[in-house]
Amino acid sequence: MTSEASLRKLFKDVGHFDAVVNTVGVCEYANFTEMTEEQWMSTILSKMMGQINIIRIGQEYIADKGSFTLITGILNIKPIPFAIADATTSGAIDTFVKCVAFEMPRGIRVNSINPTVLKEAWDVYGEMMPGFQPVPGKLVGKAFERSVDGFITGQVIYVDA
């Protein structure tokens, strides 16, 4: 998703499609005072620009009234230590979705899902997120379903306990 050529090839190879759901994006975690430009750029190019490029390029190929759904995360609302790059790019994508929806051609819709930590991932992330209440992946899946099969656009769908 960080390569324009790769995304163009993907969309051409897929052919006709009605929706894209993205749930990936690499994020670097470090203390702000120690975080390098390389770590920042890794997160920006993957989580932020990668998702923007999915829409920027994909809008040329998606069906009329198609739907794009991106992933962000609760850390831009409820920050934790060492997650400044994740929080910053999540906030940028949420803002992007709210703004780009006004400019999308042919009735194409764009939304983002902003979940808290998933119950299924609590063993990995729970220690980093004291006081957070995890939500089941099934509930997050319903948010994606609402985005893809609904009629909303330009919305950030929060999934938090």
C-alpha cells in the first residue's frame, strides 16, 4: 500500500469492485524524544499515505457509489505513552475522511473505523493500555459492515466501550 505502482496493478488486476476495506498500517512506537525521522516516516508512509493512496488511486477504478473504509484507532482520542505516531496518523486519517467525502466523484463514499483495542488482541496490547476496555472483534466487524453496506460517508465510526 506504500507503492503507487503496486496499488494500480492491484486495482487493474481485480477489475470491477464495489468496496475496499483496509485494516492494515504499520506504526512505530517510541518515546517522542527518541523517535527518529525514519520511524515517523515509516508510520506516515504506511498508515497515513498508504490509506490515502488506496482512495486516491482506487477512486479511478471503483464502481459508482462504491465504498472505501479505512482503519484508524482510539489512540488519537485516548493517547498512551510511546504511541504518538499512531495517534497522529489516526487523527490525520479521521480528518482526511471527513474532508475528502465532500470531494469524491460519482457518489463514492469514504469512512473510517476508529476502534479501541480488540478483545482478541488484549494479550498483546493490554499491558500498554491500562484502564481501556477491549471490545470484541465481532463488534468492530459490525462497524465495517455499517460503513460498507450503509449510506453514510465522511464519518468516523467509533467502537469503544
